[in-house]
Amino acid sequence: MLRYVCVWAAVVAVGLAGQANGAIRITEWMYSGASAEFVELTNVGGSSIDLTGWSYDDDSATAGVFSLSGFGVVAPGESVVFTETSPAGFRAEWSLPASVKVLGPYTNNLGRADQINIFDAANVLADRLTYGDQAIPGTIRTQNQSGNPKTLAALGANNVALWELSTVGDVHGSFASANFDVGNPGAFSVVPEPATLALAALAGLAVVCRGRKATK
């Protein structure tokens, strides 16, 4: 029986290792707000990523429409934000320090039902989130409240059903802006353990598996 558990652990570990390597992911968005719509991206990987040549578009899904090059190099765990308003105005609304990278304004604005498309420097789609509470019943409407992933499984999945609305004081660290929108732009956190911790647990199981094999 332990033999099959060990095989399963090896397979799962390979899959989780891919997640742990990570990438640039959409981690928060608000399509309509008194403090302006915005999208947050986070480097969920273990190494820095240069966003020079990257871009954003909505459901027209055309690479190069709004440049993300201004973000430059994004460190592991760093969150960056682009918005329909000026960076200075956005920072003032959300009381963000200058250390949080903000780009804007863009004109390819988001609607109630839309897509967020992120393209890399080769114009290849790097992440996408399709949303719309009317077309996808039971999902969130991010008007004056941003959307956050319920778990890490939401990242890169393009499944808006895996997202939830921000509320003041929630596990994402959400708060009210100067105009009473609710969100947490510029910082990403979720409650579930990251894939790296799961990998550590599987590594422990692997040690057991190797130990059992050595004693045969």
C-alpha cells in the first residue's frame, strides 16, 4: 500500500513544483469604483520577472494595447497595479506608498462583463480572467469591491467562480479607500498554504518512502 502512496506523492510533487515555480498572475481586480477601476498582478514565483514588453488588453485580446513595460523588474512576491486613473491619484485614494508600482491611465477600460488579458514580451497570453456576474450566475460583481482569489487554485485558472469580494478586515487585508471602495491593491495574500509548503510535506513522505526501500 505504501508503494502506491509513494508513487502518488511523486506525481503530486511534480505538479506542485510547477506551481511553486510560478509566474505573473492576476491577483485582484475591480471593474468599477469611485476610486477608479484597477487590476493587480503579482509575481507568484521564486525569481524576478522583467515585464518589459508585456501588455494588457480587455476582451478584444490584442497584445500591445496597454504597455506594462513601466513596471520593469518585478521581484518574487511583489504586486503591481495598473489603473484607469493617474498613478499619483490612485496612490492617494488608497494611501499606497511610492514603493508600490502603479501604471496608468489606460483607455481600454473594463466593463461589467469582460476579460483581463495579460501578454508577455513575445505577445503570448500569460494569464486571463473572464468574468461577468450576469453571464456567469453566482459569480461576483466587482463594483466598489474588488475581487480576490479564494485560494491559490484560482490563480491562472480563468474561473471567476473561484474568486470572492473584498470586505473590510478580511483575510486579504482589505480596507476602504478614500472614496469608500473596498480592496487591497498593492499587496497579495491568501490563507491557504502555498505550494511550497505542500512540497515540503511531500518531501517528508518521500523520505519515509526511501527509508522503507533501504530497509528491504
